[in-house]
Amino acid sequence: MEGDTGAEMRPTDNGGERTVNRRDFFRLLLGEAVVFFEEILGVQHKRTSEIASLPDALFLRIVPVRVRGCELCTRDGELLVRHADKTDYVVVAEANRANSMLVNAFDGKISLGEAVVRLAALTGWDQATCVTHTRQLFIALVTERVFLPRKAAE
């Protein structure tokens, strides 16, 4: 239909799966096609659900990239996200100095390992605590499609 770029595509039996609009469907399709061809060329990919189980050495090499079309803000001590195609905000984490520093460090230029070093300098926490905190926040942000791993640094 003309001008109907965001119409919902609903399967007859949803089976608990999320509803995807046309725009998201084509983005997902394109993303899967890119992953398919990159894997043919030997580039390894991990599902976002596998990030939690990555060994620290691999996890810390990830370079986070912000997903376009989402807004991050803080309100009442909470870090919130809202996607451009949604009206409601979703709570992602507590709004505190550590989380604020990490979100700002996830700039697409530095690895999670460098973010951990900066977090340790800010908080005085030990390495293991900083890695755990960074992992938990990053996974929460990936789950809400705010950040994604660019790819592990070579």
C-alpha cells in the first residue's frame, strides 16, 4: 500500500513470537543476508544470546556500536531507552556514575576491555568486578537493541 511502510505483519498463529512491522522485517532480512555472506567468507558471528557465555578474553575485545533510532535518557534514577518506532520507554539499568561512564564509552571506537579499564579508574573497583558490571550492562543494552557488537577486534 502506498505510504504504508510501517504496517504490522502478523502471522495467523503468532505462537508467542513478536510482531514485526515491514520496515523491521526488511532490516532483519538484510542483516541475516549480510551475516550469511560474511560467514561464507569466513567471518565468524555470534548470536546476541551467546555474548553472556563468551570467555572474558573474547568479550573484552568486542567494540560496541550504537543502534540508530534509539534514544537513551535518565529519569528517576533509571537508564531508559526508547526506539524511534515505539512510544514507551523501557528501563535498561540503574542510572549511576558507572553506567553513565560505560554508555558514553560505548562509542564504536574502543573495546569493552578499554571501557573496563576506564571503569576501574573511575570507581576503584577490581578488574573482575568491572568486567562483571560491564558484561551485565552491555548484555542488557544488547537485549534492548541499543548497542550491538561491531565485531571482535582482530
